[in-house]
Amino acid sequence: MNPFDKISAAATSGMRAQAQRLQVVSENIANVDTHGYKRKQVTFENVYDRSEEVTRVEIDRMFLDQKEGERVFDPSHPLADGDGYVIMSNVNMMTEFADAREATRSYDAGLEVFRQARDMYTSLLDILKS
């Protein structure tokens, strides 16, 4: 595998991982008002692909944030417990916006790496043509 392919594979895997992270963040935001919803989180890991000799970024695991949601007194709600409290989601919009921004910037950084590698490879081909 040539260096351009290695750089492209690494950048693409990072972009794919950040896109998955953005999907999780959007699910969390969509469920901010869903009673009892637990926030989803992801972790990443670097995986070395021996066949192509490149390190890729992959989702290591997805898990639920076990922090308890806010308890709101609403005895008329169908999900209220015996004391009349409903457990809200544990999603914090500020945290989700920060995660979305970080994922977007990481995605953009991977895209820039890909572009720079392409430009260097194109310049090399132009030099070899001369």
C-alpha cells in the first residue's frame, strides 16, 4: 500500500468514527425530552491493520450514561412512580452541543489531512511527469 493510501485510510477511518459519534449525539438530542432516556456515549480505539500496515480509528464501545435523570413531580403522568415522580432523560444539551462541535472539528481535521495528502500526491505526479 502506498503512503497516500495509508494516509487516506487513516483519515477516512477517523472521519467515519466521528460521523458515528455525531449520529449518537443527534440521537441524544432527539431524545432530550423522552422520559427515562439514558444518554448514549462512545469511546474510540486505534486498531492496527496488519494486512495494510495502517492504524485505523474505530468505535471501541457504545454505552449508556448511568447518571440518573432529574425527578419531576407529575402525579398525572402515566410513567409516574408511586410517589408521583417521573424520571426525565439525563441528556444535557450543552454537553451534547460541545460533543457535536468536537466531533465536527475532528471530522474537518481528517478531511484536511485527506486533502493535503491528495495535493502532495498530485504534486508528486506532476513532478514525475516533467
